[in-house]
Amino acid sequence: MAVIRHEPFRDPFERLMSLAAGGTHAPLGMPLDVYRSEDGDYHIEADLPGVDVGSVEVTVEHGTLTIRGERTPHYASARVLSAERPQGSFTRQLTLGEGVDSDHLTADYADGVLHVLIPASPKVQPRRIEVTHAQPGRAVPAKSAAKSTTSKST
């Protein structure tokens, strides 16, 4: 899973230099944590304090998870002396890998934190393969050998 920052107004040269330096910085509007639990599921926790749950949108399309939210100032007509908290719309995108079940993704929002659960796909869960004792000199597993001896002749 890759995390992609959506910063449309950031200077392209600054973005390039940041990538070249290998450093990261917290995005202004929606910092998030991504982690994988022991059962293989992915968890995303995005800080969205002051964001109305009705403005939060989580979508999955073409293997990309998009989280959108909007924080509107409640002091629209007041004389603002200082405004340090980010306002407006925020978007974050994450590219989902093949090992996730994006059809069963869930999201909940409490105490200003959005939690998205992306379950691991059951077909990519690790499983134990039984090793059987083969006859000496037999290099092909029994089922494969049977298929090759019963091939159609034309």
C-alpha cells in the first residue's frame, strides 16, 4: 500500500527536492497513520478534529482509496485575530495493493478520528501446504503427473 499526498498548490520544485532528500513532513490538513495488524488487516487513522461527519467521504475506485473531508470556520463574520488551524477541503489518497479486500472496507468516525479498516483478502492469507512423501525418483507431484499422461491426442 502506498501513501500519496495530494498537495495541488505545493511548488513542484519543492516537492521534487523533498522527495530527493527522502524526508517526510506531516500534511497540513489530514495527518494519518497506516498500520497492519497481526491478522493482516490494514488500519488507517486520520485526524480530522472539527470536521462534521457529514462532510467525510471515503471512496474506493480503481485500487485507490480516497478520503475527503471539510472543515468550515464557525467564525465567518467575526474579526479573526489568529487562524492557525487548517480550514477548507482535505483529500488523501492511498493506493491499495492486491492483498486487500476492498469490497468489505469499513469506516467509522469518533472523537475527531476517522478509522478505516481494510481487511486482508482471504485468498492471500498465508496457509500451510501439506508435504507428502513421494516415491523415489518422482519429480512431478502426483496430480500433475496424472494430467500429463491423460492429455488429448489429435
